[in-house]
Amino acid sequence: MSHTGRAASSEASAITNQPASALRHFVRRRFPTTTALCILLLWVIPTAYGREHKQKKDDFGLGYSTEISAPESDVLEAVRAVVNDGMIQGSKEYNNDKFIEKADSADWSPLFPAWDGPGKVFYKVRRKVLAPINFKESNDEGTLAVRYIVQNKDASRTILRIDAIFVEDFRRVAHASNGSVESAEYRDIQDRVDAIQLDRKETLEAAKHRDEEVAKKAMEQQKKLEEAAALTAAEGSSDNLEQHVQNLRHQLERIIKAPGGELKSAPFHSATTLKPLVAGSEVVILVVTQYWYGVETEDGQHGWIHHSQLEPLP
């Protein structure tokens, strides 16, 4: 090759990594004829394509790993539901369906090496599946398996890893996934986790609303009883009135048990604490529910206290 030809070849090699404008300038300057331009493009395009094609191949077999903002129990419930739903998302059998169906849950799969790391492992397997898409160069009948690994990170976060593989029945050739199955199965699991958390929130809100209604009705009933007691007392003598007041006081007053209690803003353990109550101090019961009493403290403050923290007057 001549000196000029070697220089052009070297410059062409360098220019393939530059923007398209630099390539066009190089072609006009070095190769003015149409024939030379075609030769250059035939040399440059396969090189660039080879780099892009290799990059896509490298995406196979990476699996999927993520952190879910939910406790391990919620993620395990969602994963078990997905493992038993009979579907493998993110792939199709010879392009006819939206997903691969008739999959079975399994305790293990020989398509994956034994897992000896932390966490709980689940498998979903579909046998006799024909050339599923999104698996590298799959073109025969075989078994498709998905593995799910759930690892507890802390009280509110869980790590989930998903891997998928397809192995031919006859040649036993393994075909790696490009990640479509793993990401689709993850989305299904995340949707189920969201549904579990929403259902729990709605259940707690419904229970809170019921307790508030019970407390409201109890307070209305207590008010009626107090009005009736006041009317009865007004109709009797002063001696009877004093005795009646003493009886009511003994029935409605309680003492805080040792080591003390907490006055809450609402009849829930998670409600705000208004003030601590020392052992031996007295409160008057205004509202009675199954587990909580609405009370008035000695200094006239109103709130709620759990019945287990009270005892009758001596």
C-alpha cells in the first residue's frame, strides 16, 4: 500500500469514532469519486455495526435486582401470588400470545445453580415451550424457568432479585434472557405490593372510623346518663343528692396503676400522648368503650387512657 493509501486508511479508522459531519468532510476531501465513497462505506459500516451488535449481546443474562420500599412480609405475599399465577410475563411463544401461560411453581430448578446465599428462593417453570422470544438465539423446544430471591434489608425495605433462563430439551443449550421477563415479572410483583399496602391502609382507616363512631355514641350515651342523674338528684333531698353524688363518684372515678399511664389524644396506641399520668392519681371516666376510657384528669384535662392502666377506688 502507498504512503498516501496508508495515511487515508489510518485517518478513516480514526474518523469512524467521530460525528457524521467529520466523516462527510473526510470523504469529500480524500475520496471525491462515487466508487471510492462506496468502498469506504462498505469498510466503515460493518465496523460500527459490529460494535453496536456486541453491545446488545452484552445485555443478556444480567438478571434484575431492585430494592422495594415494603417490609419482607408484603413482598413475600406478592411473590407467592406471582409464582402461582401460571403466567410468565415479558415473553411469547412463537409470537402468538401476550405472555407464556401454563407455568408451574416449583421448589427448585436444575436450570439454576443451587442458591446458598441469604433470603428466600422461589421458582416458576414452564416446560415444552417453543422458542420463547427475548432469550438469546432461542430456536427450539425446551424449559423456561424464572427464579425469585427475596432478601430482608430492614423493617421497611426488601431486596428482590429475579433471573430467567431458557434451556433446550434436546441439545441442553442454555439461552440467557435480555431482561424483559425479569422486568415484567418485577412490575407485576410491585403492583401486588402496592395493592397489599393500599388494602392495609384502607382497613386501618375503616377501623379507626368505627372506633371514632363508637366513642361518639358512647359519649352521647354518657351525656344522657349524666343529665338523667342530675335530674334525679335535683328531685331528691340534699342528703340523697350527696349520697347519690358519692355513689356516682365511686362508680366513675379510677386510680392510675403503677408505674403510671399515658393520656392519649384518641383511643389508639399510636395516638399522640397528651401527658404522662403518675401512679395513684385519680381520673373521672366520661366515656366507656371496649378497651379505652375517655377521662378527665384532676386538673380538668380530657383525653383517653387504656383500661389496663386503671383500677377502682379503694
